[in-house]
Amino acid sequence: MKFLEELAARRRFGMRPGLDVICGTCAALGDPQKSFSAIHVAGTNGKGAVCAMLDAALRAVGLRVGRYTSPHLVKLNERFFLDGAPIGDDVLSAAAEKVAKIAPDDLTFFEALTAVAFLVYADAKVDCAVLETGLGGRLDATNVCVPELCVITRIGLDHCDWLGDTVEKIASEKAGIIKPCVPVVLGENVPEVRAVVEARAKEVGAPFFYAPDVASVADVPRDFSLAGTFNRENAVTALAALKVLGKGDARGFADVVWPGRFQRVGNFIVDGAHNPPAARALADALRELNLSEPLTLIAGFCGDKDVGEVLSILAPFVKKGYAVRTNNPRSLSAEATAEKMRAAGIDAVASPSLAAAIRSAASDPRALICGSLFLAGEALVELGAYPWPSCRFDVAELLTPTC
């Protein structure tokens, strides 16, 4: 597929924080991002789940909603939701080809996809687009949108080489999405983060709301479809956002689909946790299960993550482990991951493949697969639990068609 090859080629430009190129690209396309209102969501963990909840809630009251998130688990289309489902290949191809025709030579992969999303939602005449930042906020390509509400979820240490080595520095980058006179909702966070975000809101004249002051766990409906304490926290943030926005409510929460995040498939739990804040949230969710015996862990990581800290958080729940390589150029080898697992006190071996590791753990009472969203997507395909039809496997932004 030509458009996939074109987008894949843009991975060579890597990541480039800054708005000049995306602004010029959008202008050449007629500034499609100015034709719809948006809810702009940033944060370290939970921002994608909050986007999925807002999408479901707004559709439940009859609005036409687009949703742009990243990364994808299996196929690129997952990044572009419209009316509650990934867009079709024809829609994606048409928008991508328009972008490709006018794209400057140095437009990055993420910038290209962001421009595609803007075109898709402008053409669909959505009532609202829920847009997740890719990295940070202030210089993220999505920050050229026109929001009616900004949302910032829990902030922790991740991507420190790009965003800073303290939660205050990272919070300052995330708070860069805040716009004058546009309300901002901050999810539950440590006081240091709240101080940074609240100060930024005051500086630009944006109404500030702290989610736990606006909504509570008691407001989360019993039929909420997502498991885990961390998702109830995300639900409080989403509910606060809906109250501030004055649109939607919790009626759609029973239908939220956000795969690969504490998702149970038979005796397996599949979760994309890949950094310490996510691992702590996963550990809290595991405690809720009151496990009678330790888990089997199947794990694979990208080399730029704090793998040792993630494993030390999860080690108390684990009796043995299988290390695998993820389908990502930045992945650690299975052998390197096994060494890190053993250093954390886990009796681990390197497995030749994820499929082999799943077969080895199939008869264990409970097994956890985590360490990478790319690995989570691959696991859902292997377990037959991927929710959307696909014959393409675009894991890890490799974008290599397989059928």
C-alpha cells in the first residue's frame, strides 16, 4: 500500500519537537484543524484511556466524535477512530495521499499522521475530536488544534531525555497545551505537578479545575467496562472533564473499549505497562485480585525504558518469567531482558518468541504479559482477542503489510 510506504519512510526523521513544520503543513491543507472543536489530552499515563472514555461518553449523547491516539497496538488505523471504530483503509489512504502531495521533505512520521487525523475529522464534520498528545505537549504536533477543553492526566517520569528529569519539568511541558480562556482539567497528581499546572493556567487566564474536586470514584458507574484502580482514577478525570465541558455523562462508560490495558484473556492479563508509574498502577490492580499464588510473567521492553525499576515493582507478584523480544527496532533482546528479570529476583529464561512463551504459560493459573504496548498488541493477536478485524500487522510503526 503506497501510503503506508510513504509514511513509513518518514520514520527516518525521528521525533522533532516544534510546531513550525506542522503549522506550515496544515496551512497548505487549508487548516483543517480549525474546522472542528477539540478536547486536547496530555499526560504521562492514562491519557489514552481518558480519550476513549470521553469518546464513548460524547457518542452516547448523540455527538459525532473523532479520536486520535497513539501508538497503535496492531494496525495503524487504530489511531484514527470515527463513530466508535477505526477508520477504513480507503479513508486513511485518501487522507494520507493528500498529506503526501503537499508534505515538506522533513515532515516527521507523527506530524504526517496528525495532519491525516485533522483531514479525516474535518471531512467527517465531527462535532468534536478528542486528541491525545504524542510526546509532551508544548511542542507536540497536536498542539495546533483549537480546543474547547484541555485535560492533563497523571504525570510521572518518562521520556526524560526529551521532557526533563523532574516531574516539575515534565509537568511544565505537558502544561504547554493550556490555552488562554480554555478550561483545563488536571487529573489526580502530586502537589508539585498541581502547582505547575495551576500556575500555568493562571498565567494564561485559563479556568483551572482539579478532577478530584469535581468528580469522585462514587460517580463511576457499576457497569464501567475497564478494570483496575488506575482506570477508576482515569474515569474520575474523564467525568470531571465532561462536567466542565457541559456535554456527556457516564452513560457511555459501559461501552468503553481500550484494549491491552489490564485486559483479561483466559488465564492471561495483557497490559502495556512500560514505565515505573504504569508499573505501579499495574501492581495496584494486581493487589485487587487477591492472587492466591504468584504470576508467570512474560515481558519484553524497549531499551530506552527504566526496565529495572519496572521489574522491581512487579517482582513481588511473580514466581517465574519468560523474556521475549518485542517487534520494535528499539527492543531489548530476549537474553538482555532475561538478565534484567533475574537481577530483579525473577527466575527467568529467554524465549524464542512471544508465541512460544504463551504456549509455555498456557497451563499456569495466571500469567501477565507486559512491558510494551507493541507487545500487548502482538499478544492480543496471538490470543485471538484483538477486537477489530485485521490482516495487516503494523506493530511498532514498522508498517510492513503481511497480507
